[in-house]
Amino acid sequence: MGLKTLWNAHVVPRMIKCACGAPGIAELRGGIVPQAKGRVFELGCGGGLNQPFYDPARVTAFAGIDPSGKLLDYAREAAALKGWQADIREGIGEQIPFADNSFDTAVCTYTLCSVDDPAKVLSELRRILRPGGTLLFLEHGLSDEGGVARWQRRIEPLWKPLMGGCHLTRAVTAPVRAAGFQVDRSDHKYMDGMPKWAAWMEWGAAVKPA
């Protein structure tokens, strides 16, 4: 097993769990995840970092996928602590292993930055949502300030291999619209206490047209 494989299998999951569990990011999760209701699917559920924010009174069923076996261990532990049944599987967003129109809500947090094909992933999320279903998204990405964006492009080639393929320069809300969702609510800001090149956050709710 090569160094890159060892790094991605053992070091990156721990780094992601630590970074994505920071207090400021947890606060943003707390504003998005509790909106989930009905049959809920979470893309990139590994780490279980969203689990504390789901409202069991609103969620009737929960499923999720993640490509990292180590992060899936964390997710299953978090689901067990919550005390609910959860269908948590290994998988990738480009091939979500669930049928069309299966879910009322899809949740995607800090995941689109690292998938191979964001457009395909968003197409898959649209496919598995029922007509009128909601995509809740929260991601970091490309700043709308030209100077910051230039630094993101410079740093990204060094950042990606250290962080498991995470991109700094992907747009967030515009691709959601391009995938055929109607964006009902969206917002953005720089996260306090982080360098601007890593701090641009966007979040919102988008509906699959009926």
C-alpha cells in the first residue's frame, strides 16, 4: 500500500472530521440540517457530523452514502448514539444506489468540493428526490472576490492532494440552479477565523420542480 493510499485512507478522514467539525462550521450546519424532513438522504454522510442536528420528530427515514470506510464507521456510531435506524452505505455521488423519487429531502454538506463530477452528482440528487422535494446544501467554494479567487487557484494544486481531492475553486449555488433545481433560499459569507481563501461558504435550499 503506497503512501498516498495510506494518507487518503487513514489521515484524510481524521483531518476532515476535525476541520468539518469546527465550531463555526457546526453553527452553519445547525442552520441547515434541522430543515430536513420526511425521507432524508445525506450525501457524504461519513463522519456523522450532521447527525446531532437532525430533528427526529421531522425525519421518518434516513439513508446516506460516503466513499470512505473510516468515515462511515464514524457515521454509523453517530446514528447509533442518536438511536435511530439508518441505511448507511459505501458509495459515490455519481452513482447513488437508490431509486428515482425515493426521498423528500437530500442533504449535501461539504461534499461537492471533492466529488469527481459535480454536475453528475447534482443530477443524481435531483433524480432520487421526489417532485417538490428539497435539496439542502452547505459548501465551501469559489469566492466572489477576484483577488481571493486568484489565491484559491494558486493554492488549490497544493491543497487537493493533502485534503483528499478537495477543491477550493468550485462554484456552489450556480451549479445547483444549472442542475434544474429552483433555488428558494441562499446565502454566503466568509467564515471567521480562517484565511479568506479557505473561508468562503454558501448555503441554501433548492426544490426539484414538480
